[in-house]
Amino acid sequence: MIAPSLSFAAPAKANEGNAAFKAIDTNESQDISKSEAQRSENKELQIHFGKLDENGNGRVELSEFQNLNSLVANKRAEAAKKAAAAKVAAAKRKANAAKNKKKRQQRSNNRKN
């Protein structure tokens, strides 16, 4: 049984998802098995299969498959957030290193005087 599409999904996006689902569901069982996912070219489905299988039955139904885009978007947002935080931390380390170098130079100059 095919679950109804999500009401908040745009019709065009829902139709695209349905077409992708049908293309991967090669045996037309109305769900995607792990082996169908592995044979597909959809790397995101292969990577996140276990997370998409919300009911734990080892298969991804259409309603679960429709969560793939938001799952991928969330993972990308998390990665971007971590990268930004790493940049900030690196900038702080660089600023502290420069500040400490300046202090050492000042102490060295004071000892010479």
C-alpha cells in the first residue's frame, strides 16, 4: 500500500519523489528493499537507508522515502555549521597566537632594557 504524499510537499516535488521511488522499486512491491537501494544510483538512499526505515521493517516505504530530501538537507546544514564553527575556532587560535607572540616580544624587549 502506498502511503499518501505529505500534505506540505509541493506537488511537483512530490511527483518527482514518487517517480524516483518507482524507478528504484524495481519489483513494484510498493517499498524499497535494501538490495534495491544498493542497486540504485541514489547514493543518499544507500547511505541513509537505516535512518529512513523508521518502522524498522528493513524496507523503505514511499512515506519514509519522502523524508530523504529533508534528511540530506539537515545533514548538509549540520556539516556547514560545524565547518563554520571550525573556521571561527581557527581564527581565534590564530589571533591568540599572534597576541601571545607580541607579549613574548614585549617581555624580551623589557629584559633587554
